[in-house]
Amino acid sequence: MIEGTMEQARDLLREVYGYTDFRDTQEQVIGAALEGRDTLVVMPTGGGKSLCYQLPSIIRPGTGLVVSPLIALMQDQVSALRQLGVRAEFLNSTLEYGEQRRIIDEVRAGTLDLLYLAPERLLQENTLSLLASVDLSLIAIDEAHCVSQWGHDFRQDYLGLNVLDDQFPGVPRMALTATADATTRDDILAKLAFGPAAERFVSGFDRPNIRYTVRAKTDANAQLRAFLDERRGQSGIVYAMTRKKTESIAEMLNARGFKAVAYHAGLPGDVRAACQSRFLREDGVIVVATIAFGMGIDKPDVRFVAHVDLPKSIEAYYQETGRAGRDGEHADAWMVYGLQDVVRMRQMVDMSEADEQHKRIERGKLDALLGWCEVTTCRRRALLRYFGDDLPEDCGNCDVCLSPPETQDGTTAAQKLLSAIYRTGQRFGAAHVIDVLRGKDTEKVRQWRHERLSTFGIGADLSATEWRSFVRQLMVQGYIFADDARFGGLRLTADAREVLRGQRTVLLRKDAAAKSRGRSTKQQETFEISAEDEGLWETLRKCRRDLAEEAGVPPYVVFHDSTLREMLHRRPTSLAEMLSIHGVGQAKLERYGEAFLDALQAKPGSADAGEQPAQAEMGEEFSWQGR
Ligand code: ADP
Ligand code: ZN
């Protein structure tokens, strides 16, 4: 019997979603759910968790419940499903009374495939009794790590979900999460009261379409502009540490013709909501945010996540960058970091209110992140290793793989640096120490008579930038640290003495700031639209924008970029050909097929393709605000 229903699942995958194959563990998960078993699904962001509960909910008799913590997102998910022709609704406090009644009637009548609810709504007495009187196909618990105090986003309401088995015996449950280490996994199953028969499906953490790049920070604003100039028209997130910085960066980008908005916790709720909805609905918006922005951003076509300041830990970094490229297309995780960041982050940990044990953990996490920033081997392998995943070979899609840094025996350079720190009394910051090494005649040098030191001028062969990089690396490798008790003056550790005595060799990476740029641009080209296709590409995007506006959904809900690109490449001339394009299912074919066939026939340039993009987008912005 299950063979037959799996067959049906494959048909629906093609007909409804327009996809040819299941990804990763999707097929096994769906099979288990169809057989009525409880499951835990751990899949990275963008891995395709939704399909795991949507398909069984559609196939099994009865309505599938989806418990989700984010009311703001339910609407988007439900409208995306409706576009596919799936009968989905959500129930929450934002709906008017009449609308709620209508949906409740539909639940009673059993006409819904899927019903989205927040946990607090589900657990209300009247909701439970309503649902007890109808057939349920499945209960999916999304963001299941919210039930665990071990996770990073605990929500009290989730704890109440342990009653589901008693309330709805025999209805298979599925807990889904993107972030769960082994401890959290066990905790989820225990807290949700899943029995020992529950099956676990854990996918790898790898996000192969994301390219990781970490650069030494020289001039963060200029580096960011250069990075973004190569990505005009794409949407993405820029993370910065302070509210003020998010605002100044957004301003700078707007002045350069980007569509950027600042987002942080200090802004009023309606401003934040508007910013979020602009990001979701408009093409090519850049949000410059503190970490306050992100949780629940389900936009599949975020093309880059850029950090101009260090995140707190590798976990935070992985989660933040995970918001890029959920559609599986090429995306960038890009970061610049410098000495100042390292010093400031260490200070923040030291000065925090937390107890000593907690601080030690935080310091450890920060060190792990710094170590990762400075790796000289495949960055992805190092990242995955941190999460306990083993990648059998180098990835070929990170900065280290694409342009391997040169390492050198840096023992002599390290000795010079360490001894300059020592001789100046272990009380100065990097800037002065480097001046001494390079033999600079500065006021401070004269004031302290440092021109008399044996180390004065012994490092004149290297630039200040190179020395700063070495300071950073020696800091990460644990030879020096910035001492807060001495206003951040650099001091030596015990290990440093071994280096000075020649008992230890030090490997240092040469920073290649400008070297690798040409290379990465070339790599980029495979993902670009050729110049002669640009007009038609814009026509297709305009067609999508118009249809999206008409339907009141974000453009990517109509079709993903990858689908438009395939249209551009294959130029379908009939509905049948259109149907063979990835991402075009039966419902979307009926709804949009003709419009896109027409758009493909249109002469490029006949739409607004020739217009200045900035102006075309402006009009769009106003119409959105008018809604
Ligand atoms: P998650 O919830 O795990 O972050 P989603 O369920 O939102 O991820 O899926 C991410 C993207 O991948 C969506 O745009 C979805 O349509 C797409 N997707 C999911 N499964 C498949 C598949 N089998 N083939 C192609 N695309 C898929
Ligand atoms: Zn790599």
C-alpha cells in the first residue's frame, strides 16, 4: 500500500510543486509519515523541510496541522501554498471574527489540506475540542528546538505541546528543526513526549551553494561597497554590531544607488514590520541589521549575507549566513574582520554580567570563531567539522579553496613582533608597536624614547597592514592578548616565550587582500545572464512583479529566479514545454503559464527594460506602500 502512496507523493511533487526529485531525506521522511510514524527531522535552513509535512498532509485523509511560532510568517506560507492550489489556512489573532468563523467551518467540514496555528492557539480549550471532532492527517511542529532550553530560542508555549499524543492518539507527529545538536535532539523528543519508536532523520549541515569568504578588514565600508557593486540588484542582509552603524551603512548604500534599509531593535515596531515586508516583497532590497533581524525570514532568494563585524560564535554565524540561498542557487556568505573586532569582542565578554563559568564558555566560542576566520585550509570543512560533520574533500567553493592563502614560516617575524611588544613594556596597542617595528618617527616614539630600542626599525621590510595581520594571527594562535587592565595594551602569553627562545615555529598566513578578486568575479559569471538576454530577463521579472502584485504575494512566490532563468535558457513556446520547467506545477501553469509565454514572445526592450532600474523600482515601492 505504501508503495502506491509513495507513487502518489512523487506525482504530487511533479504536478503541484513542479519538482522532479526529492532532496536528501525528504523521501524517507515522507514515507515514514505516510506509514503513520512519529519523526524528528533535522535539516539545514533551506533544506526543504516544508515539503516533508505538506505532502503527507495532502495525501493522508484529514487536515494536517502545522504548529509554528511565527504568526507573521503564516500568511506568507499559506499564500504560497494557495498559489500551488493547496487548500491551506491559518488561524490566529490577526484574523477578523468572520474570517475565523469561516475557517473553523472549513475545519469542521474537513475541506482543508493544511491548517497553520501558533502553539498557544492550538492549546486553547476550544481549539483542542474543535480539532478532536475532526480527522487529522498529521501534526507538524516547526522550529521544534523552541521546546528545548538547550536550544537558542526557547519558548514557554512549546512545552505544552507534550499533550498532543494524549489529545490526538494515532495522529503521526513530525518535529522539524534546522538547529539541533545531539543534546537538543534528545531534549526535543523528551519534551514533546515522542515515544521510543520515533524515527530521526538528520541531514548534513552542509550548504554547498553558499560560498564562504572571510577577508582582513582594511576599510570595511569600501570593501563592502566593492562586494555589493558586483551584486547590484540582488537582495541580501548586511550585519553590523551597533544600531548607529546599521543606519550609517544604510545611508551610505542608498547614496550609492542601492535600496538599503536599516533594521534594529531600537526602531518602532511598525517601522520594523515595514522594513521586513519590503525585504520580502520587493526585489533587490538590502537590509542592514543588527542580529535582531533574521529569525523567521523565510525569503528563499537572499543572495548574500555580509558581516562587517564579527558575530558572537560559529553557531550564530552559521545561523545568520544560513539565511542566504535557501532556493539552492549560488549565494555568498562574506565577512571582513579585523584586530579591533577581536579586541572588542573579548572586552564585551569580559565586561558582561555573566558568571565566570559562562564567560569561559563564551570566550571558548569566540576563540573557535577567530580560529575559523584564520584557517588556511578549506573553510567549509572546518565549519562542518565544528558541527561534527565530516566532508570527505575540500569544497572548491570557499575563499581558501578558490585562492589558497600562502603560508610561511613566520617564526622570525613573530619573534620581532613579540620582542617589540616586550621591549616597549607590554603596555601599548598594535599601532604603536608596529610604528616601532617599522622605525617610524612619531611623537609617541620620541616621548618614550623608543628609537633607542634594539627592535626599532627591525620590521621596516613589511607594511603596517602585514604587521597588523600578524598581530591578529598571533592573537588567535594564543601568543599575545590585549590586556584590559592596561587599556588594551598587548601582552605576551607563556607560549610566546617559547617562540622568543626559538623553541617553537610559527606558521603565518600572508594576507592576499587584492590578489583574489579577479578570480571570484570570474567564478561568478556562470550565474549571470548574458548581456543580450538582459532585456528579456527584465521582461520576465516585470511579468513576475505584475502577477505578484495582482495576487498580493512576494515575487518569489510566483516563481523563483531559477525558474525564470530556466525559461530564459529554454525558451518554452507551449504550455506543455512550460510544464517541464523546474518549479512550474499544474496550478502555476494554469495561473501564470500564458502570461510568461507572452512575455517570452515579447521583444526585449518593449517592456520597461530600457528604463533606469532605480526609477522603475521607485514606482513599485509606492504602490506597495499604498496597500
Ligand atoms: P526549510 O523550511 O527547510 O528552510 P523550505 O521548505 O522553505 O526549507 O524549502 C527551501 C526551498 O527549497 C523552497 O523554495 C522549496 O520550494 C525548495 N525545495 C524543497 N524541496 C525541493 C525539491 N525536492 N526540489 C526542488 N526544490 C525544493
Ligand atoms: Zn573549501
